[in-house]
Amino acid sequence: MRRYWTSSLMQLKSVFRLPAFWIPTLIFPPMLYAMFGAGGSGPAANYPMASFAVFGVIGVALFQFGVSIAQDRETHWERYRRTLPGAFGPRLAAQLVSALVFSLLVVALVVLAALILSEPTLDLLGYIKLGFSSLLISVPFVMMGIALGYWASSKSAVGIANLFYLPLAYFGGLWMPPQQLPDFVAKISPLTPTRNAAEIVWAAVGHQPVPMLSVLWLLGYTVVFAVIAYIGYNRDENRRYA
């Protein structure tokens, strides 16, 4: 447990020492919310707030894992760590703890922006459900980020992450109500992981039953991305250490 705790603290310290990395990740979602999602009142104001919370959590998952892993793979320190016995578990746990901390921060910033600029009607339990459901739906995107981290190079990781992050947010209906999407996009939207993630969080803030079809879609995406990540990890291991 001491190794896990020490690795988590080291990971958090290393990320916080790079404000150019984490400040944009935290500021971008509430900034977009202020520009395009704020201004409503009543129950209708809950949904844009939830959408941009999902947008922020997905960004943390992709960039914390994808970009961070891809860049760490190129360092001599990471190469040394991967030769140590039992190093993978603490390192992965440290990445998870770091992503959890930053996910909670980005959700809190989106909620703060909503309280200042809009009039959401959630009670304390509603905000807890918003935060908890936002963290749960991040799992397939964490797997996606890990896959990206082991398949992309350090120079291409940021661009590839954005190439997935922004279109998936648009196709998933996170920036506008799904009924306002163009017809072609609206047909694809229910198949995307972002749309199914949003459906679960929208149900949480709307005090509605969890849509099981969306849960099954996300479970399927989790398995697919986990397999891709595992293949990428083994490929990297064989290339560097075989």
C-alpha cells in the first residue's frame, strides 16, 4: 500500500508542477459552458451543466491517460520504472487517482460556473449524483486514453486526443441538445460513447431511471478499448524490452 500511496502522491505532484498541462484541461469545459451553455433557469438548466461536466471528465480521462502515458513512455525514468518488478500496478493506480482528482475539480468548476451564470435546481443529492455518475461514465474513456497512450507517440498524442475528443463531444450532443443536431449527425449520435455517457448523467440530474441500453453500450466500449490498450501495452513492451 505504501508503494501505491507514494506513486499517487508523486503523480499528483508531477502533474501540478505542469500548469500548462492541467490548467487548460480544467478551464476549457467551464469556459465553453459560459460561452454556449449558460443562461438557463429551472430544471432545463441542469442538462447543459451536466453535459459540460461530462465533457470535462472525458477530457481529463483522455489527456491524463493518453497524453501523459505517451509522453512518459519516451522518458528514461519511465523505461527504468518498467524494468522494476510490480511497477505496473502502482503506476496505473497513480494515474487513476490523479484522473479522479482532476475529474472532481473539473466537475466542481462547471457547477460553479452554472451557479454563477445560470439557475440550476439541483439539491445536494442531485449534485452528488452528478459527480458520481460523471466519474462512472469516464471508465471507457480512461480505457480509450490508455490505448491512445500506448499506440501514439509523444509528439502526436495531443493532436490525436483532440481529434477524438472534440468530434465525439459534438456527435454525442454535449454542446447542443441532441434534437438540434443535423439529421446525419443525429443518426450517428446514439452509437457514440459520448452520447451514451451523457444519457446516463442526464438521467441522474433529471431524477430518471438509468438507461440500461446506454450502460450496455458503455460496457461494450470499455471492453473494446481495454483490449486495444492491452494489445498496445504488449506491443510497446515487446518493442522496448523483448
